[in-house]
Amino acid sequence: EQLGYMKTGFHLLIDALKESIVSKGGKIVTGVEIKKIVCDDRARQLYYDDESIEVNSIISTISMDMFGKYVSLDKKYDDFQYQGALTILVGLDRKLSNYYWSNFVDIDVPFGAMVEHTNFKTVEEYSGDHIVYLASYPDNESEIWKKKNDEVFDLYFSGLVKIFPDLKMDSVLWYKISRLPRAGLVYTPGVMSKLKEIGNETGIKNVFIGSMFNTWPERS
């Protein structure tokens, strides 16, 4: 397995996809709330905010239990457990370690992985900041989901200080928090056969699954 990053970030791919869609007459709508999807044997109409559109097809990239709120799915799509991801990207004015990727299983810190990106790519490619990614994967019942962003950061930062006692808050230039309660599947016994049976089908002719739900065995 090889690891790589797009120079300047994945926005290059996203921007290229956006440009291609718009150039072909497509329309991209963001920041809206889906109200309902009208289906019979196929999806017909999608309602969002105060508007609606006729649909040729739908590709869902959200978890199946969430998508089931909009369309009627067989009970077999409910037979899965999900794991969340609560991650922080931190910009520092200093280097923490000599390692790119570190996992923590035998120390009392609130995250399981620390990825120091600027030990893989140069600091200059990140505008001079040292970039550290902290990741944990709490279950959906965890109390951490109730915490505000500044509380989550304080918790994670206290874990960093346990590992690097000389680290001071003054070294933090910025941070960004990402919350995804249903980031991926929990791979319970028999899950592979269930995923193979489902594939990317939903049982509705023009509605498909296009998320991490069906990327076994990869999770990232």
C-alpha cells in the first residue's frame, strides 16, 4: 500500500469535479436541508428547503440508517453498527516528533492516532505551519459528542501535553475540528457477506450507495 497526498490538498480534485459538472450544465447546491424524497419503484422527486427537483438518479454518501429517513429500505440495511470519528487538525509553530504516524494504545490520552503531516511533506508546503492530525473513534453513546469544540480541543491538547510535556498553548496557531458520528462501519462477524449481498444497490431502481458503507475492507 502506498501513501500520497495531492499537492496543496484535495480541493484540486473537488474543484476539477465541480468545473466539469458545471461546464456540462450541471448545478451544485450546498448548505441546504433535504426534506423528503418521493419514490415508487424509483426515485422521482427530491425536496430541499423550499424547492424541489426531478431526479434521474440518486447516489447517497451518508450512512444507511440516516438515508432510511428519506426512502423506504429493506430491514437488512439496518443491520449494521457505525463508529464515529472526532478529529482535530492543529497548526503549530514547532515540531513535535520525528515520526509521521503514531498510534497510542497504552497511554491515557483521548485520541488513538497522531499524524504529523509535516514529517511526511515539508513545512513550506503548509505555509510554514507544523501540521498535526489527532483522531479518535468514539461510539455514538460517548459523552464526548456532547462537548463543545473548545472543550474537545482542551481535552485533546491535554493529551498532547502528556506525551510532550514541554508543549505550550502558545505554540498553537489554529485548529479545526471535524465531527462525524457515523464515519464508518464496525466490522462485526459476517459483515463481509452482508456487504457483498448489498453491493451498491438499495432496492430502488435509480438510487445507489456511494459511501464508505460498501468499501470493505478499506476504512480510509
